[in-house]
Amino acid sequence: MVKTRSQATMADSGNAELLAEMKKSMEAGQEEMKKRRGKGQNEMRVHVEIPTVKPLTIDGQTSWSVFKTQFDVVSSSNGWTDCVEASQLVASLRGSAAEVLLRIPAGNLSNLTTIERALESRFGDSHLTQFYRTELKTRWQ
């Protein structure tokens, strides 16, 4: 298996426990998806296959609000639960966006709200209001 730079960095800095927890969380989400698919197999129904929409990735360069909107559409289209959505969100993170996970306690890596708040505080647009005010004041002077 080829490791990405961020995976190697996390592993090298003694975060093997964090990587193991992330893997466990993703596997739990995959198991939940398999269970949901298996429920309808015992019933006599006409099954229409709906194509699965692949989630995007975010590396910290993309706007968080744009990514979040797209991610919510994919989640809704795929019928993900919060647990699966959290696992997919973690799997979508690359580069500096993935490094946000280092600040989240291992027990909260499957908590969708915690992950979203951490990403919002790091990459969200809320800080831009103050930035634009300061820039505008500077231009007036």
C-alpha cells in the first residue's frame, strides 16, 4: 500500500492510534451500509438500482461551504446515515484538511457534528467577514 504524505506524517508522529480509529470508523460505516442493503433481500420487490454518487475530496484549498454543499447532496443521494456520512467525510479529507483530524479526540472521529465544526472553524467563511472589514477600513484610510 502506498502512503500519502499526510498518512506518512500522521503515522510518523505517533498517531498510529488515530489512524487505527479512523480505519475502524470507516469499516463500521461500510458494515452499516452492507446491513442496509441486505435488509431488502428477503422481501419480494422490484429493485431499481440507483447509481451511487462518489464523494469528492477536499484538500483545504477548496471553499469549505462549496464542498459541504456538494457533500450534502452526495450524502442525500446515497442515503447515508450520520455514521456513514462521518466516515465518508473523514475519507474525503486530504492534505491540510486531513490534518484537522489530529485535533479531534479519537473517540469523536465518528461524530459528524464534531468533524464538521472542526473543518468549519479551520476552513469556513465566517472569518472572512472580519478580514473584509479590515481590508475595507485600510482602503478608506
